[in-house]
Amino acid sequence: MKKVFITTSVVGTIIVIIFFIFIGIKKISTRFDKSLTNLIRSKSENLPNSQSLPEEYLTLLKPKYRSKMLVDIVRESKLRNPIADLEVDRKYFLFIYKINLEKEVSLNDNLIMTRSPKEASELVGLVYTSTNTGLWEFINKSGPVPNVSKIYLDFNADFIIKGIANDSLMTYKCFTNNLSICYKKSDTADIIIKGKDQDFGGSFIFPVELLFLKRKSSLFFLTLSVKNASDTIPNNFLYNIVTNQ
């Protein structure tokens, strides 16, 4: 019978390997526990969805355009303001969300900062809710949202066109496959809008109009884009919807 000798160095190597396996398992377990906790919390924060547009959202939309709109869903939550998804003229999707500000400020006071190129994605361990329009998704992070003093608008595009701008209204337009907003420079994205993955790689690049409308200490964030890849957005269409042009 052959004798097998295990040297001290081999034993040491085995102990190190076992140690790192243990640490790896512990990290995976911790991440799983955190993900499970976040998932349970997100389920408890959700309220039943509805198709009833909140009055303060409805008043943003001028009457002559309302007849062209259909409310698909309003996502309700105990911890954040409603997120409304509407279909406009059978050609566009419009999302409306209210952001609570720390105090009443002018949009000209550098409230909104743009950063490019910057691409956001969902992070492991966090829970997200998504509305898929077919060509692109509107994704929001679960959990409470604090009152904010700054908004970082990030987008993956060569440029973004800043349109109409005054102390209470600001518009942007671009072609992108990914844009997001967060409320601190190093925060994870609270809202992500991204194009669907394509079969040949990459993701769909879509036209989008954004509009920020301030009313006292509330900032309404409106996003409009196309249902079909062949469609385009008329110039200042979203602006016209809220100003009755």
C-alpha cells in the first residue's frame, strides 16, 4: 500500500481555499437575505394599481389633449408618489411622476444637472418595478424617496437638446437608449428609462421628450416617447400638451 504524505504547505493551501469558499458563501447568503428583505418590503409598500389619474396629474394636461389619452395604469405606493402611464393618440407613451422638493426653488437655480455619457442599470440586491412599452422600459427603484434639493439627469447620448427653460418649466429632447435620474451625485438611479435589448446586440435607441414642471414645492417629471420604431415626436409636443398650444 502506498503512503500519501500531505505537506504543511498543502494543508495551508487547503485551509485558505476553504476560508475563501466560506467567505464567498457568507457574502452570497448576505446578499440573498438582503434581496429577500428588500423584496418583502417592496411588496408591503405597494398599493393596488388603478386607472384613475390623480387630480394634480390631470390638471397638468390641457383639456383639448385629454380626449386623445388613455390611462393604462397608475402604480400606487405607500412610500412614493404615484407613477402614471398613459397612451397618447395611440402613438406615444407618457409617464408622469411627482418629485417632492425640499423647498420651493426656481428651475434656473441649477436644480437640474445633466451628465453624459452615463448609462444606468438595476443593481443586484435592490428591487425595481418596471413598465415595458415594447421598445423601452420605465423602471423605478422601490423604497422611500426623500425630498430632494438637486436632480441629476443622466443620459447615454452624444448630446441632449435643452429647449424651453424658465423658472418653472424646462424641456429636453434627445435620442438615447438609456437615461436616468438620481438625487445625489453618487446615488444609484431612482428612475431608469432604457431601450429594449436587440437581437444583434445593443439596445433600442428611441426619441424622447422630457419636461420638468415646478408647482410650489412639487416638481412634475413627464416623459414621452414613441410606441413604434417608425414614429417620430412632433417638435415641442409634450410642451404643447401642458401649455395648451
